[in-house]
Amino acid sequence: MSKNKMDIVDIFLVVTVILFLFEFIFIAKGLLIFSAIGAALLYFGKQSYYRPRGKAMFWIGVFILALSIMNTLAFKFLLVSIVVFFLYKWYKANKEASYYQPDFEVKEDLQASLHSKKRLFANKWFGRQSTQQRAYEWQDVNIQNAIGDTIIDLTYTVIPKEEAVIIVRSIVGNVRIIVPYDVEVSVNHSVLVGSIEVLDHVIENTWNQVIHLESPDYQSSKQKVKLFTSTLTGKLEVKRG
């Protein structure tokens, strides 16, 4: 996270703490008393948590303390700030694409006979990822993306004569994969809310689904791609290109 982003987060946290203190001391003294009672119940309940009465005191204290905090203006300010922040990041992720140019410089590890290669993609919290619209050397893909779209175009690479693997996990965002006509495909997809379009197979407004689809000649084909994708909400699109 960049310094500017950290500064913004720090400012929001400081403002929230100041609002909490100001509200408890000068505005809502009743909430302060209510919170003190909840904290006391939580503390003494924890001391005797092995007893039924201790468990009851502990959870009543948690409930009272949580209720007190949620009734403050500071908590509402923090909640609105978080929502606005994520909406802003989501907006930027859909407007700004992050393009990755393959770079396959091999670095020697002096302590082990292993090679390190720069990947086509990287795990990201926010942002859209896409393969370059130019020829690139194929590598298996295994990425995670919190918020943003992922586009993988296989028509600009040569799939090896073996099973290639693509794994994409995301929270919010669409996944679009373009497969050459001479490459067979197998799709394993898990989604909470979204839609699915795999070649001629279309499912609109799906809810909590897991699907497994294969093109007709997948098992016998030498050039094939196995896709593993999962998302909380978003669209999966696999098409020929």
C-alpha cells in the first residue's frame, strides 16, 4: 500500500477515535455508563467463563458493548467511510486496467538448482488484469484478485501439447477467458451470485452454484486447458477467439 493511501487510512482512524472520545465524554454520557457496564460484565464473565453464570455474563457484556459502540456517531462514520472507500476502489478497478508484459528473465539461485520466473499475473487487492494483446510465452496461471476483472486471451500464445492449467479466485469481478478453436477446455467454476457463459452453455442469475463442463473432445485432445475459477459475485465468460 502506498504512503498516500496509508496517510488517508491513518487520518480516518484518528478522526474515528477522536469522535468516539468526544461523543462518550461530552455528548452521550449514558452510552459511556452503558459501555462501562458491558465492559465490567465482559471482564468478570471472562474470569469465571468455566461456569454457566460466567458464560452468560460474558456474552451479555459483549452484546451490551457492541450495542453501545454501534449506537455512536463515530461507528456510523467509520462504517460509511469503509463503504465509500471500497466503492471508490471498485470504481477505479473497473476504470483502470493493469496490463502485464511477460518477462521471462531467469534468475539463478546459488543455494538451490531452481529457476525463478516472473509470472504473467500477480495477486492483487484491486484492479483489472489482462494478458497483453501480443504474442507471449505460455505459463500456467494461479492468481487471486479481491476486486476487479481478469481477462486471459489464449489466442496470443501457444498452448503446449499437454494439459494447461488456469486457476483464478476473486471476491468481486468478472473472469473472461478467450480460447483458440483448436484447444479443448474443461471448466470447474464456483460462484455465489453471478452468471455463467461457457461456449454455448449459458446460465443467467445463478445462485450458489458449482459447475463442471467439458468440451466434447477434451479427454482425447493433446492441446487442452483446465480452468478452475471461483468468485463470490461476478460473471464467468469462456469463449472461442
